[in-house]
Amino acid sequence: MDLLQIGALVRKLRIERGLTLEQLASRCSITRQTLAAFERGSAADIGFRKVVRIVNALGLTIDVKRQEGGLPTLDDMYDLNEQEDREREEAFLKEARKIRRPMRER
């Protein structure tokens, strides 16, 4: 979901909940003009913190996910590194078992 879609959703929910621009803007500590521009999709320079305050005021949250084909996040890289470490450890233990078997058979 992009900012244009979020702005449209905010407007829809604000109206459904019977809130005016002034009321929601006041709850978010932003100007009515900023909120109106965000709802219209014309607030290109709105900060992330303001967006979070707006959606939180409506009881929503924002989940950030990596786009397909995008660069990996640090968490993705950490998870991949852990997976590679487990695979290397499993391969090492498998080879170690192969070496130990002939020794036991003697």
C-alpha cells in the first residue's frame, strides 16, 4: 500500500467515524491543511512520524515489509546468515559421522 492509498483509507475511516479534518488533525498534532493534503495524496513531504500518528489516531498500525525483488533488510540478511551457518554445521556433522563409522568398524 502506498501513501496515496493510505491517505484515501484515512479519509474513508475519518468520515465513517464522524470526525472532521480539524478533530483528527488535532488528535495527531498536525495542521488541518497537512491532513487534508495527505488524504488527497498531495502531501509529498509528509514525514513517517506524522503518518504513524495519523493512522494510530484511527486505531490502525503500519506494517513495513520488503517488496519482492527489493534489497534485503538487515533482518533478512541475519536470518540468511543463520540458515547458512546451520547448513554448514549439518554438512560438517554429516562428514564427521562418515569418518567415525569406519573407525568403529575396526
